[in-house]
Amino acid sequence: MDWSALSVSLRLAGFTCLILIPIAIWLGRALAYARFRSKGLCEALIALPLVLPPTVLGFYLLLSFGSEAPVGAFWAQMTGSGLNFTFTGILLASLIANLPFAVQPIQRAFEHVPHNLREAAWCSGLSPWQTLLRIELPLVWPGIMSAAALTFAHTLGEFGVILMVGGAIDGETRTLAIAIYDRVQAFDEQGAAQMSALLLLVSFITLGLVYGLAGRRRWVRG
Amino acid sequence: MGWPGAGGGYVADSSIVGPAAGLGVAVNQTGPIPLDAEFVCQPGELLALVGPSGSGKTTLLRTIAGLYRPQGGRVECAGDVWFDAERKHSLSPQRRQVGIVFQDYALFPHLTAAQNIQLPLRHLPQLERREQAEQWLAKVRLDGLGKRYPNALSGGQRQRVALARALARDPKVLLLDEPFSAVDQVTRRRLQRELALLRQQIDIPIVLVTHDLEEAAALADQICVLHNGESLQQAAPEALFRRPASPLIARLLDRHNLFEGVVVDVEGHQRLQWGEAYLEVAEGLANLSPGETVAWYLPPSDIVLHRRDRPSQGERENPLAATVEELVVLGGITSVSLRVNHGDMLRFDIATHAARRNQLTSGAVVNVSLLAAGIHLMPGHRVRADAHDKRK
């Protein structure tokens, strides 16, 4: 059992959720309410990681994280270290790869909030911030929950993108999914089986917890 | 800034005064929704905005609440200026202190009835907030239902919660957007009755948007008629229904008996020639010059059917023979259409038993009187010209 790989996987999934969900709330809300001409283009860009083979996405990320590319150069200048084959690098890649999984459920949820509920809140004296916190977020909570669940579970299972950008450095970029692949390559079937079962269990518990919590809402229209 | 009375074709009741303590609205813009409306509403008064769908009623209500910002105009309430396009001044909805009941009530589905009502009371300490919410629940007769979520309430109960939430804020104006349209008729009657009772306890201007003329007539002190974003006339219901300012307004108010006549001089007296008849008119005819064609309207209540067996009151006034064209029995009321010799059609309602007693049948010739006091002249208007005005 590769405990350091489990730790990398959990850290990666946790940080991805923590960083991505607030961004997705902002993006999903903006896309749900806004009526601008290039909205379709934005939605297509966000959905792209959904259809792109992970290796293709990983390849482009690998290129742009390189020290000659603008992103990699900028990062190197700011922090003095590269992005490729580091935990920060795979975290960044994971954020991009998970964008559709986080944004889409939240955007759908915001689209289902009747517009005049916000207006009713304003007319009740709530500021736009209070309206977001007390009215909108509680109403889109199931969407946020499923976004978090999908993102977490998908990050645990992500393979192609992580392998391209991060390789398999022990304790830094070797996630559980990659460790399983390594075990199989090394004909360690028992190790692979143990870790697969663990990944299955963690994923199932995560999803079960989240959907279970999200489903316990009395006011949901029956 | 002048209040109604000044602008274009707008006709206001002479009793309407400025909005010192009440609500005054003047809005104009060319697009995207064309608007040209002015109205006032005094504290304690209920003003109904009526008009066909698409006439801008809801947009005007949203303008008052600050949810819509027109290009031009001014909204003033209780001495404060809420919106002034010229000075680029517009208070946010939060700062206008309006109570609004949306058409679908817009209750927060994740909050209980009591929590919905508490939301506008957040400036109070928790205990007081709870107490006030309880009081409001009692006022709208929902005691004991405070813990229910909106999805567990009936349509009528939801409307009451929405009303309580709107009033809990201690608003300076109460806005009601078709508040009775989403409930069945029995509930609607009851809610209308409750609103009429509740009104006596609140001393703020109330603006009701409705397309239901009966509802407007029953509940409102003043009615403002809107058409394509334009306010055509504001007056008390009785005055409005008896004296619409133009044939278009009469038609929007679902009035029949709109005709055209010519002013003539008969042996030194001004008369209104209508087909073969020379009608006496109580008011307004003396100011017109002979030869002028004028549109006129007669309220159905001012058509008196002569009884066959004995003379009726007012029989001498503008007597006229006509043929019964159509009788439509609607329960206790019969709608009678009479064709006058020159082709125009008179319409009025009588009690069904009275129609039977007078042996009204299709094709029968009857005599009626058109009461001179009821004839309402609309100088400067033609019935036909207005008829093309965008109405089917």
C-alpha cells in the first residue's frame, strides 16, 4: 500500500475543491445571469476539458508550464521554481481539468433560482451580498455539493493529465491512480488491487456523503 | 415638475393634488419599452393600474420599486425623491422602503413562513423579530402556520405570507402585482375582501396592478388606464366608467354604447342628432358648434326600457324605438342588444325576470329612453378613427 500516493491524491482533491468551488460559484453565477454575446464561447471553453482526451489537455499544459512558455516563465519569475513535475503544477492542471465539473452544476443551479427571488430580497432590504449569502447560496447548495463531489471524485481518478504534467514523483506528484498503474506495470497485482479497492471506497464514501447531505432538504419541492 | 393635468392627452380628475405625502410617478422613455405615464396615489388610497397585457403596468410597478430604471422621469414618495432622471438620482431598491407582492409571491422556498416575514426585520433584535413575525402571521390569519415551508402552504396562504412580508418592512408604499391571479375564484374573493379590510389599518399609498376591471372597480379609489405604456386617464372608478375621456379608454374599459352624433340646432336648442333621433344632452352640448361630429358614450345603466303595460320613469327623455337583435341570458342577468333604425346597436343588462315580464324576444320592437344626464360627449374624438388604434 502506497500511503504517500493516497496522501498526494487526497491533498490534490482537497485543494482543488477548496480553490475551484469559489471560482466556480462566481463563474457559474455570472454565466447564469449574464446575457452577453460571447457567452456561448465562454461555456464552450469551460466544457472543453470534458471532451478533450486527458493526454491532449496534459500535453498543452505541459507545454505552457515550461520555462520558455509565458505561464511557466511568469511562475518561475514569481516563485523561482518551475511548474512541471511539481505538486503546484498538477494542482493547477487539476483546476483546469475540473472546470466543467465544478462550473456546470453550479451554473444550472443558479439558472433555476427565480429572478424575482433576488428582487424580493432587495425589496426586503438585503444588500446584494446578503442576498447571495442568505438567499442564493442556500438555494444553489445542492448544485455546489454535487460540483464539489464531482470535482473531488474526478480528481481522485484523474490519470492522463496528471501523468503528463507531473510524472510520478513519490510524495509530490504520484497520485493513487498513477501508483496503481505503476503497480500493475511492476506485476504487483496484489498492491494494485488493494489500492484500487481503497480508491473505490474513498470515491464511493465521498459521493455518498455529499449526495446524502444534499438530499436532506425539507423544502425541496416534492 | 408638474404633476398630472399638464401633459399631452392625459386627463386627470380635478380632485387630484400633488404627492406631498403620497406617491407621484412620471415616467417617459422611447424604448425598449415605450413609456409615457403619470399618476399619483395619496396615503391610504388604492390606485389600480389597469390595461391590457403589454401596456406597461408591471414595468411601472418595478420602476416605483427601483427594479427598473427608465430613461426619463421622476418618482417621489412621502416627500422623498426616489428617482429623478434629470439629476441622475436613483435610490436602490433597498433604500426605497417599498413593500411588494409579486405575481407569483416570490417567497423564499428555503425559509419557513415566519422566517420569510422576519427577513425584512433584520434590524431588530432576534426576540422582537420573532414577536413581530408572529403578530403579522396573526394579522393575515395564519397563526400556527409559521413553521411551514412555502411548498406546504396553499396559494391563498402563500399570498398572505407575501403580503405580511411586504408590510413587515413598514413600507412607505405597498405595491401589488396581480396578487390575485394565481388563486382560484373562491380564494380570490376572500383575499380581495381581506385586502379591503386590511387597507383600513394602513395609511400608505397602495398601487395595484391588475387586468381585471371588476377587481379594480371593487377595490380601487382611483383607476389609471394604461395603453401601450401610456397613461390615458386617472379618475375614481365611478367617474371613469361613466365618463371615459376618449372612445379608446371606453373600449379598454370594455364599454359598449359608443356612438357618433352631429350637433344640430333644433328650434333654438342644441341637440345631438343620432340617426333619426334628436337627443337632449344634459351637459356639454352648449359649448359645441352646430355641424360638429362628436363621439358619445352612454352607460348601460342610463338606458331605460319602457314597460309595455305602464309608463316608466324617465319615459319622456329621448324616447326611441328599437328592434331586439339579441338576448343573452347569463343566469339572473340578461344582456340585451337593440338595433336602432339607422343601424347602431345599444347594449344593456336587465334582470332576466324583467326581460320575461316585458316579453322581450328576438325581433320584437321595444321603446327605450336614453337618459340625458348619462350621455357623455367626447368632443374632438371620432369613434371610427380611434377604432384602428391597435385593438383587435
